[in-house]
Amino acid sequence: MDVDDNLKVNSKNNLIQELERNFIAWVTMSFVLLTAAVIIEGHKPKGKSYFLTFFTLGVVLLLIAIIDYSKERSKLKDQGVEIPRRLDSLLVITIVITVVCFVVIFQNLKSLKLRSI
């Protein structure tokens, strides 16, 4: 393996690591908001509305993570970079979590009673 091949391999590895770090950063931030939503939910009387706000923001960040990962993944695939299966597995898990979060949001929307101030 000559120097050019070694540089290409290192460059591809760096691109994959950057993709992974970026995806994990989005997911981590969304989990912070989802966790804050669960903690806030226990506080009354406005806990439910704040819960929905933080929870919805967390889900939006999950959606952004999925969309961003998918776009970046397809760019790397077009460049001939092989994406590790662990990243695709992480994407599937994130999609499942997002669907579960949507179910929780819609169940809470039904039970939310907005009061006039």
C-alpha cells in the first residue's frame, strides 16, 4: 500500500467518524430534551404543557438527526465510502424511538386540557 492509498483510507475513515459523531451529537441533544420533558412533566399545574413542548422539541431533533444522517450517508455512498452496519443499526433504533415518541405525544395531546389565563 503506497502513501496515496493510505491517505484515501484515512480520509474515508475520517468521513465515517465525522458522520457518526454528528449523528450521535444530534441524538444526544434530543435525548437531553426528552429527559427534561419527563422531569418537567411531574410539576403541576403546567407540567403537561411544558412536557409536550420539550418532548416535541426532542422529537424534532431526532427527525433532524435522521434526515441529516440519511443525506450525509448518501453523499458518502456516492463517493464510494462503505458505511459500517453499526451506523445503519443506530439509525433504525433512532427511527423506532422516534415513532414511540410520536405515540407518546399524541396520547398526551388527547389528555391535555388547555385552560384560559
